[in-house]
Amino acid sequence: MSKQDVFETVRKRVVVPVIAIDDADSALALADALIEGGLPVAEITFRTEAAAKVIGRIAKERPAMVLGAGTVLSVENLKRARDAGASFGVAPGLNPVVVEEAEKIGLPFVPGVVTPSEVEQAMGLGARLLKFFPAEAFGGLKVIKALAAPYGHTGVKFMPTGGVTTANLADYLAVDVVACVGGTWIASREAIAEKKWAQIRDACTAAVEAVRRIRG
């Protein structure tokens, strides 16, 4: 899948479940819950030791899933994500070394930004889809709208993550420069540990319905 195809798929899904999972044996049950709920996309964060194994299992057994690797903080993380089968990478911040290496190895990458200087640095590295994190802690929509004024015409889009919930989802999706959001509420670490697959499936279904109402 090309970078354009990967990001187009992510944009179409709009809500990207952001997942920290500790047990690789739960990978396929999690994937099935996401697929059944209508969100066959996920950002599996490298906050846990199981992340690479989870990505590998899902990529092999559930190829319909579009998998991202999150919390990619180093070149080592980046290469592990690529080797495991991730289709894209995401970082909470902007590390030029990691962004440049992602370009070299052909892994679409979404760096994190919160300031105009970081937006411009990311643009200089070729990134156009940028994670705005932690969204609510850094001003949320007020700041995103302010950033849209000087940068919206460049094609830059944002993926706000951190504090986005069902309560404010409509507000975020009403803004043109918001391509998609990180859905940290979809499948919490606790819900996965307790194997609440029906709850996760239903959270996906509710998010899909919300997106349909808001964006058509």
C-alpha cells in the first residue's frame, strides 16, 4: 500500500482506535471486535512489550486490518514496526531522525506537533498528516483552528489525539483540517485485559454511527 493509499484509508475511517495491549494472545479477539464494529484500523502503541507481536499476529491473520504502530520513539521501534507488518507509524512528538528514516524505509509516518515551529519542521520533512498531541491539554480545537489559518492552504491535516471523546467528537470533526482523530476511548487497556470484546465492538459501532451523522 502506498503512503497515499494508507492515509486515505485512515481518513475514510476517521476514528483510529489507539490501543495499548499487554497480551499478544488477545490480538485476534481484539482485531475481530474492531472489524465487527466497523473500524478495521488501529494504532497499536509501543508502550507495551507485546506491541510488535500483536501487530505481527493481526497483520498475518487479519489482513483486512490497516495497522499503525504508535509511540514510535526511535529508529529501532520504527524498524520493528515495519518488520512486524505495520502499514504506518505514529509518534507523540517530532523526531527528525525517525521521520527521515521512515521515509527511507518507505513506512508512512505521522509525527506529533503542537506548535507552529513543529508544524513547519514536519512540513520540511515531507509530513502532511500530523498528530496533534496531547490535544485537549494543549488547547484542543482552539489551537487547531489557529494553526489552520496559516497552514491550512498547504494541505496539512491533523489527527488530534488525547482528550478526544464521544462528547467532543462532533466539534473536532466539524473542522476541515481535522482528517481523523485518535480514539483512545474505543478499547482501553483495562477493557482489553478484561476481554470485554462486545463492549469494544459496540464502541466501534457507536463511533462509526457518529462519524456518519457528522460527516455523512
